[in-house]
Amino acid sequence: MTTQTLSLSGLRSDILALAAVGLIGLGIVFVAGHAQAGALHDAAHDVRHATGFPCH
């Protein structure tokens, strides 16, 4: 009984993690698909400067 309960708990946790990752992925695709190209470029450019990567 304990093994079955433990595996059901692990399965629920895995499903919840997959659902969360799927929602985050869809959110990124939605935002990137509807944002203007200039806004995406500026955001990526700012992140590169903030993390210290050269971009020019």
C-alpha cells in the first residue's frame, strides 16, 4: 500500500511539473509571437548587456 501511494504521489508531481512547463512554454511562444520585433530585439539586447556578453 505504501509503495502504491508513493508512486501515485510521484506521478501527480510529474504531471504537475509537465503542465507547468507546458504553460510556461506556451506563454513564451505567445508573447514572442505577438510582440513587435523591435521590442524583442531591445529586450534581448538589454539582457546581453546586463549579463556582460558583448553584442557589438
